[in-house]
Amino acid sequence: MEVSNCDYQELGPDYLDKLQPLRLTTYLVKRLESLGHKVTLAQADQAA
């Protein structure tokens, strides 16, 4: 086991989702369609 002098940093629960957002979106759409739902997506507004 390698030991380093840097502190552990938690990346967050959605870290892997943010790496490939298009892949996640495609997967979730296909999953909903397989459950019998019709899926239509629209881009969310970026203003906050």
C-alpha cells in the first residue's frame, strides 16, 4: 500500500455522473423507455 502526505478529498456522490453526462442521459432514457415511458428531453435553463 502506498502512503502519501496528501489529505483525502471526497469527490461527491455524483462524481462519476459528471464525468460522462451524455452517457448517463442516454442510459436513463433507454431505461425509462424499457419501462414503457415516452421520454422527451429539453435543455434546462442555465440562469440561476
